[in-house]
Amino acid sequence: MNQNQLKKALSKLPLGDVRYFDSIGSTNNEALAWATGGARDLSLVIADEQTAGRGRLDRKWFTPKGSALAVSIILRPAAGEKPHLTRIVGLAALAVADALRTRSLVSQIKWPNDVLLNGRKVAGILVESVWSGEEVDGLVIGIGMNVLKGSVPSAELLQFPATSLEESLGPLVEREPLLHDILAGLIALRPHLGSDSFISSWEKALAFRGEQVQAEQGEGSLAAGKLLGLESDGSLRLMDEDGKSITVRFGDVSLRPGK
Ligand code: ADP
């Protein structure tokens, strides 16, 4: 990644501090340590390569050199945001979707933490918290996005198909303006985090709306039903075949099209 270009692209945004790495284990690990050590709101960790990028439950996230966007954004939630922290994953996903929309791409959010393009994963989000006693003192939003084809792992490593922006936009996609647009979108949407309209925008962007899905939870427990929408905390609302409403809470949930 070109550091000058990066600086220029981010210069007009109201950010905290920025740490850039040509290569790092995991941007989220660096950001968690930095947040614990007092990083300012909207500080960023950006890397050109992750050698130990993480998904949920320590699953791996691939970020080969020179082809992907890997950023971790540190938030210091304001008092008014604290009741809505379960919505932050939606904030990040909507910011990614908005940045894609300005590139004429319609993406969908595979609840809770992935963004799909043409039904395939183009970005993953990992939100982690830093606690101070009983209170969340900081949040780290990790975003990994496949930009060039080289960032897409081979099919046998994937449980869900993946794609890159290059497959839709060609090889000239630049990561610096893309990161700018994601951050600008997140900053613009953040004041609306607690509003009803936030939940309805998030719902509208969901993949599989109105369709049958299966939500696999942790140790093989499975909820199946029609995807109706979201609860106000961002939990997923399904309706089973008897018309009974099911709430799928955050956690290690993998959503798949149902039968
Ligand atoms: P889930 O697939 O349940 O959403 P995670 O959100 O934890 O799982 O994401 C990690 C998974 O994503 C990995 O197990 C792997 O299958 C897949 N993966 C890893 N790197 C990439 C990538 N660059 N693009 C798309 N999918 C990836």
C-alpha cells in the first residue's frame, strides 16, 4: 500500500492516530492492545498483509500481501452509544455496503458479520471489545475486504464462497479511496446508531430476507425459518414453519440458505 496515497486519502477525515504496517499478525490484536493502552477514538491500524488474521472463534482470515484491505478501527463509545453497542457490527457492514454502492455495486449483509457481492463473501467484520470493569471502554472493528483476485482464498479453505472487488470492477480498484469511503460512511452513520431508521436500513441490506435460512449456532444447534428482520438490538428474527417467532442472538452463528 502506498503510504503517501493513504495519508492523502485519509487527511480530511476526523480520525485519531493511524498506525500502518507492511505486514502484521492481526490488525485487531494490535488495535486491542492499543485501545487498552489508551488509543484515541477513531484511531486506525492498517496493514498490507496479515499473517495471522482472525475470523470469529479464532478461525483464520486470509490477507495476502498487496491485494486486500485490512483495517481495525478503534472506537471509544460515547455514553449515548453504550446502550447500542450490539449494533456496531451493522454500522460497519452498512459503511462497507455504502462504499460499494458508490462504486455501483449492490451488496448484501449476511448477518451478522459478512458482506456479500453476487452471493459471495467480499468482506468480513470482526468486532471485539475492551472492558474496563463492567463497562465497555473501547471497541475494535476489524474489516477485511477482498480487493484484488489474489486475496480470495482457494475454494477448499472456504465454507462459504468468496469473491473480490476485482471480479466486479476490474483490476484498477484502489484500496486507499475505498478505505476513505468506508470510514466516511461509518462516521456519517454513527450519530444515527440508536435510531429506528438505523435498524430499518440494516434490515433492508440483509441477504436472504423473506427466504428460508438455517442458523447454525455453536455446537451444532440449528434454528431454521424464514428470515423476517432484526430485533432492536440487532438480533435476527426468523419465523419457523409453525409461524412461531425465533430470535437468533449474536454469538457464533453461521447463516446459510435453508432447504
Ligand atoms: P463465517 O464463515 O461463519 O462467517 P467467520 O466470520 O469467522 O466465519 O470468518 C472466517 C471464515 O471466513 C474462515 O473460516 C474462512 O472460511 C473464511 N475466509 C477466510 N479468509 C477469507 C477471505 N479473505 N475471503 C472470504 N472468506 C474468507
